[in-house]
Amino acid sequence: MAKYVVVHTPVDAKIYAGDTFPNFAKECAEAFTRETFCEYTWSWGGGTSALCQWEAPDEQTLIEFFAIRKTQVPINGIYPLSITDWAAAQ
């Protein structure tokens, strides 16, 4: 299974205000499968931007996953991810 990082950095911070992002996150979590799911999310700027680490068979699977969500938030990019465990490397 491949790992990807999905970047959410909206131009309008109001997208993350109120219920929009929590609704999107809940909807995604309810649709996770054994092959397509988010492992971690990092956010900054008072929660106005986020990076999400996903497991998925391929990038197209993620594109289709997000396209059918009822609640939409901006996705600025989906990128293949490699991880270095610096603590383990010492």
C-alpha cells in the first residue's frame, strides 16, 4: 500500500470555521476502507491549514474518494510520501 500526503490550505480560512471541516473529516472517516484511510493529520494556523497522511492503492483512488464527499474542502495537492524515522536512524 502506498502513502500519500494530502495538502489542505484554503485561501479563505472561513472554510475551516464552524462545521465545514469537522463535517468533512467525519464524512471521510465514515467512508474509510481497509485500503483507503487517513492515518494522521497535522494542522496549523489556528486550524486553517492541514496535511493529512493517507494510505491508498494509488493517487486516483484518493481523487475519487474526495470527489464523492458531500462536504468539500480545498485540496491543493496529493503527493507520494516517504517517511524517515529519524529516532530509529540514530
